[in-house]
Amino acid sequence: MHCISNFLESMAHEMPDFSDVTISKTGYKVDGNGIKYFCKYNNLKSIDYYSVDSKRGFLYVEFSDLIKQDAQIQTKIQSVTDSDLSKGMKKELRKGYYKTINQELVQKFKDSNTILSRLSSKLKNIPDEFNNLSTYVIVVAPVELNDPKRIDKVKFLDTLKDKLTNALPSGMHSGVKVITLTQFIS
């Protein structure tokens, strides 16, 4: 049986626009060639890392440039709004676009929880903290203070946090945080 420490590495974010930002924290790689691949759970979605933080406790860490993804969805919504579709159809399409991000993040949490529940049969030396409820931390690109759309972006992230908190069963986590890359590294 392999040791879980084989998957411990320096965390890397997935935000090419911020490639100059490095993270000095470590985590157990779940996605990609990490735990999920090793355990043959490739059909499941997953967060990027399981992490044990001395201040924050046990974390599920997901790096995602949701601001950029939301901008792409806004562009799609605008094209729907400008189209000749009926008012009802436009409304239905807009709702579908907005649900996309939330549903994916909920599924990543749930599938990562499934992976975690099966680790003891696949890996050894699993830290005791993995038995604690996790905080789901979604790390997003920094929001610049001088950004003219700053307020809209912050509202989007707050709304997303609230929707995720409500969508996940309360007994499966100790909280949901949506924080910027800058906040995460400090």
C-alpha cells in the first residue's frame, strides 16, 4: 500500500494570468495525476488538494479563475439577451448559465468527499486531520481595488459562497470560503 505522503506537494494554482504568484503551502494532490488517478477514481470530479492548515484546519482546496469564467458566461448571456428568442427562453438559458459554476463546485466537493471516505483502503499514513470536517476553500483570481467592476465581482463571489453553503449538506463541511489568491497565500 502506498503512503499518502507521495501526493504531498507545493500547491500550484491554475491561473495563467497570475503565473508570477507562487504558493508556499503544501497539499495532497487530488486532481490530475494525484490521489484520484492513483485510486482509479478518474470518473469522479475532484478538488485540487486536501490540505492540513495549522490555523484553518482540514481544507478542501479548489483553485479556479471563476471571475474569468463568469465573464465568459456574461458574454454568452448577453448574446442570448440580444437574440430573437422568446423572453421565456432567454430567461431559461440565463438561469442555466448561472447554475453551471455552482453545480460544478458542488459536484467537486461531493466527489472529493467520496474519494476521501475510501482513502484508507488505498493509502496508508493518512493524517488524523482527514477525519475532521473540512472547510471548502475556493481560491479565485485577485480582484483589483481599481477594477471598475470590482463591486459586481465581489457580489458574484459572495452570492456563490452563499449558494454553495446552502447546496452542501451542513454535516459534510465546517464552512465554505471563497477567497482570492492573495488572501490564500497570506
